[in-house]
Amino acid sequence: MPAAIDPADIDETPLKGELPSPYAARMAAAKAALVAARHPGSAVLGADTVVAAGRRILPKTEVVEEARACLALLSGRRHRVHSAITLISADGTARHRMSTSIVRFKRLSAAEIEAYLASGDWRGKAGGYAIQGYAESWVTMLQGSHSGVMGLPLYETRALLAAGGLLPPPA
């Protein structure tokens, strides 16, 4: 159980030409470093999840038009979800892990997209959807980590915590 939750408020703009997986890794590391600087001597976990259609990084949708465009793009096709985690131990040692999953959505009707948008479940979500809600009913294939698509890949997180001496090693 975390002792505190301290959100990192950083610029999340991708660099020109930056690919999705390195972008997710950079964001997780930057978030962890910023928070670790505020809490010296503490272990800090930072994470970031990126939904990618090919080389394109989809936004964390804040307005309905953005979410509609993301869902239309993902409709009937496969996409990747990259969830990066950085653990900075109390001694300042940084460890990194990445979970990449492949998700395929069924072809979405305009009515399905509009109903989902009306739910508000898309707000602030990478790629405009949350797999832990109604959007899970659109998934025809998931290869990888369900928890990673949700935003925090539990297997990789546990492995990092064990490597950092914060949990017993996995059996």
C-alpha cells in the first residue's frame, strides 16, 4: 500500500518523431524522477500508459471530439498499449519495466461510439477508452496484460518492487 500518492504534473507532449514505446518509458521515468526529488529517501513508482495506432500516439482524451476520433480510428483494428513503469528506490537506483499488449476492437457502429461518449468513460483515458468498463465488450482479442491496458501492469510492477527489495521475490 502506498504511503502517499503524489501526482507528477509534467509536460506530456511527445517529442517530434518520438515512437510510442520510448515515449511511455520517458514519461514514466520523468514522473518518477520528479516525485522522487520531492521525497528524498523514499521509494517512488512512476507509470505511464500509451495507446498507439501504428506509430501514432493517441491522446489522453479531454474533449468529446478527440475521443470520437480515437474510437473511430480504433474501430475494427488492432492497436498496441504500452505501459511503462519506473521504480526509484530509496537509495536513488532507478529500475524500469515495460508491458506491451495488443488489443483488437470489433467494428464499432456510430451508435455504439455515441453511447460510449455519452457515458463519459472516455474522459482522460489514453486512446479514449477504459478497458475496465463498457469498452471491454468491444475487445475481440487481447494479447498481453489486461492490467497493463488498464494502466498499471501488475506482473511487471511486482517484479520491480521485488527487485527493489520492497516485496519478496516472485515464487
